Amino acid sequence: MPSGLVALLDDVSIIARAAAASIDDVAAAAGRAGSKTAGVVIDDAAVTPSYVTGLSPARELPIIWAITKGSFKNKLLILLPGALLLSEFLPGAIIFILMLGGAFLSYEGAEKVIEKLGGAKHGKTVEDVIEDPAKFEKERVNGAIRTDLILSAEIMAIVLNELSNDPIAENFVTRGLALALVAVAVTVVVYGSVAIIVKLDDIGYHMVEKNSAFAASIGHFLLKSVPLLLVALSFIGTIAMLWVGGGIIVHGTHELGFDLLYDIAHGAEYAVKSTTGALSGFLGWLTYAAISAIIGLVLGAILAVVIHKFMPEDREAH
């Protein structure tokens, strides 16, 4: 799952080694820290295609580009300076920021599950009539950039937390460059992938019109596959939100001295590992991820009920 990001960082690392040893240190630190963000990256890539659903195909790439520019601003102009100041002057606050992000991801994931199970939908959906396409597009872009800010903050906090344990990143400049490298790499990977995903149907239509029977068969396959892919991405995004959010809460509460959730999750993981032989590593991780997702779902459902009970105006603004 993190292979795309890690491969990209590895390529950067190779170039960096040819340039200077200090830059190699930056790439190495970024690679190790960046791989820890896989769950949030999956979530970001899975969620973003929904922001162009229901809009004109001609507007898909411009919208994604607008969101990409907003993502770069979020990471490099807002979050990077804040993260560096935090790491330098208030490193103890990082765990609390992580947990806030984990709670947000759990809430978002749980709300999607509640809606799928027949609960009330909040905010406009693609089934609603779009009366003003330009206004709707602007709202979609702004909403995507707000969501990106939260997910990007979570990515930066995870990276910063990993860098705090990396001797290479003790230097302020190296830490800043590593954060910037991960920020750029994640943004390119996520929104580059999203751009390809949302244009697959157009590629399919183009290939269907070719004279080649082989090209036409691939085109038909793409046209049939894209709706299924979008549904799968929505499902994966929801699971990723709950898994990552719950996992952050498990880790954060353990760091703060409350070990119950940590003991339950890791106890189950070790129990599965000790009884499953050759697949013990994968099944142990899967058990931990599943329990983390359940914890995220329970926490998120509680937050969803509280928020929509005591903040009813959120129904219009969400």
C-alpha cells in the first residue's frame, strides 16, 4: 500500500546521494517517516474522487488541479512552518494533535458507515439537483481543500512524530527539508493517482472508438470497471479512516498512560500471531487493524451522535 510513496522517496534518495550526503540524510529520514503515513494517504486518495462526482468531465482535471494547489499551500505554507515551530518549542503537543486528527478521521468514517446503514445524510450529495454548477464546483473545491488540510495535518504530525525518533532529523534544517519532501511526494502521488482514476472512463470511451478490436475490448473493460473502482475506493477510504483513526487513538492513549485499548489491540494481535503459523505476521497485523477500526467506529459513532444532536446547524454546513 505504501509502495508508491516509498518508491518515489527511494528515487529521490538515489538522486540525493549523487548530490550531497546531507541531502541523502534528508531523503532517508523522509522515506522512513513517509512510509508511516500510508493509511492516511490511502484515505486521501480514496476520498478525493468523490469531489468531482456529478460534475462535467471537462471540469474534472481543473478541479483536481485547484485542489492540488490548495493541498500544496496547506502543507508547505501553513502546516510545515507550524510543525517545525511545534517540534522546536512544544514537542509534547504533537501527541494531542495526532489524537485530535484520529478522532476526526474516526468521526468521518463512522458517519459514512451510519449513512450507508440508512442514517440521515448530512450536507449536499450528488443525488441533489445542482442549481448553480459554478457555485457547486467552488463549494466542492473548498470542501476538498478543508478536508485535505485535516488529512495533511495528520500526515505532517505522523511524520513529525517519526522524525522525533530519528537521529538524522535532530537538525532543524534536515527535519524541515524531510517534512517538505514528504509533503510534496504525498501530494504528487495522491492527486496524480486521483487524476488518472477520474479520467479512466474518458480513456475507455476513447479506446472504444478505435478501429482495433483489442483497444475496444480494453475500453469496454475500463467503462465497466470504473464505477466498481469508485465504489471500492469509497469502501477502502471508509475502512482506512476508521483503521488509521482508531490506531492513532490506541497509540495516543497508551502514550498518555491509559493502556486498556493498547493492551486489547496488541494482546489480540500477539494471540493471533502465536497460533497462525506462516501467515502469523499478516494475520496479526490484520487483527490489530480490525480492532483499531472497531475502536475508531465506536468513538466516531459517539462523536457523530453528539455533534449532530448538539450542533444541528452542522447538517447544513457539513
